[in-house]
Amino acid sequence: MELWDDIAKHAARHHGVVSIHDLVRAGASRSQVQRWRAAGRLESCGYGAFRVAGVPSSYVSLVLAAIEEYADETWASHRSAAVLHGLRVAVPAGLVEVTRPTGLSAERGAAVVHRSTRIPAHHRTLAQGVPCLSVPRTLFDLARSTPSHRLLRVFDGALIDRKYTIGSVWQAFHDLGGRGRPGTKRMREMLEGLGADYVPPSSELEAVGMALLAGRGFEWQVEVSDDRGYVRRVDAFDRRTSVVVEFDGPQHGREPQRSHDVDTDRRLDALGVTVVRLGWNDLTLGAEEALERIERARTRAAA
């Protein structure tokens, strides 16, 4: 009973999954493992991997079970790593992707096995307790098969959630990028397009607004303060003319956000800052008129 309790505690720390190696190290014989399987205490969930009966299956346990099929040097990668890290990536039901060093076995088939000649220590980590490749490495791996517009969404979401820095992805690129390596060209184009000071949009509305004002001299997500202290972070700021453009979603028409906007707009006005507020229809159906409003505000401010 004590042996089983130890195994159950180990499984509880590993999403209900134990490997045959875990069981043997704990002191169980292979015949004992077979008896537990026959009694329904253990359920097979892969080659040499088991789930303790009663523990609900989850995607994390599915990935961990696939990793346990191999003796060592196996990490969740690509879309599986993206899910474990909380990146905004869709994964077909049941798909598990792992990476192993080139030259090691890829048999057994519970997962899609990718091979790599370079898996440096700083590319390896744990995510939700599962051996996994890092976020920067995962972004590079996703570049191979993810269209550019979808890849940008993944980059933006992960940057908003502070899961990586632009510098860390450049490091992964230099670690891996090379002639003929899948994903290199798309990753280079993505990184060169973002630049060192890239600020991702936090919403669809902001993405449309940033696209409309691109190349017009605005900085994004700038924090503004006055003699009373912090005022707010503005969406777009033209320092030359002190014109701010705010992209307003529906919440800005409701309390308490409306009163907060009125108060902080007054504080910005006292600083000599002009605020132009644009909603969804302004940025889409009325884009030309919106740009005219902005240019008039900049002209008046510069006069």
C-alpha cells in the first residue's frame, strides 16, 4: 500500500502520468505493474506510459505521456509547446509534437517527432511541469508552417503576455537560422518587420488603428504624466505636435470608463496635448475622414 501511495503522489505531480521507468525506480516489479493494470489502477496511455485511474485525461497529460515513451532527450515542441506556454495557437485534436536530437529513435508513433541538430540548454525549459522547448525556440519552429499573418498574431499575443522579448527571439534566430533551415526566411522577415521597439496591438481595434496611422510619425502605447503624477497610457502619440489618438472600444462609452476619460483628457489638455478619439466605424468606414481630423489637429497644434 505504501508503494502505491508513493506512486500516486508522483503521478499527482505529473498530471496523473507515470512511466514504466518511474514505477520500476519506485520499487514496483513489472509483474506488479501488470496486476495494477488488470485491476484497473493503471491505464495505458502510450508505450511505457500509464495514467493513474480516475485522473481525467488532458492535453498536458497526453503530451507528457508521449514524452515518457522515449527514454530521454525529448521535449514538447512546435504546436504542443505553444499550447503548454499558453500561446494563441490552434492544435488539431490529439496532435502531439516533440523534438529529439538527430540520430535518436523516432519510432513508436504516438507523437509527431521532429529532429534537430541544435537543442542548446537555453532552448530547454519546463512548461506546466512538462519538458518543453522555450517560447523563442517555439516561435522559430512555428515559422516553418505558419502563414505570416497568423504568425504575427502569435508573436503579438505572446509579447502582450510578456512571454518573450524581441531580443530573445533574435538570439534563437542566430542560434538556429541558417541556409536551408526551414522557417529561417519567414522568421527573418518577421523580425526585421517588427524592429527593436515594436509594440503589439492589444485588440483588433488597436491593430486597425495602428495600421491606419503607420508611417505617420506616431509612437505607440506612450505613458504620460503631469505634476499630479501618472495620467494614462495613450494609444498613439505624435510628440512633434503633441497630438494623441485614442482607439475607443465600446467600454469607453460606459461608466466608469467615460468619467475616467473625461478627467484624463482634461489633464492632457492642461499639458497642451490634443486628444482625437476614434471608434471602430471611424477607423474602418470613415478612415479618410478620421485621417483628415488628425491632420487638422496636428496643423492647429503646430501653428
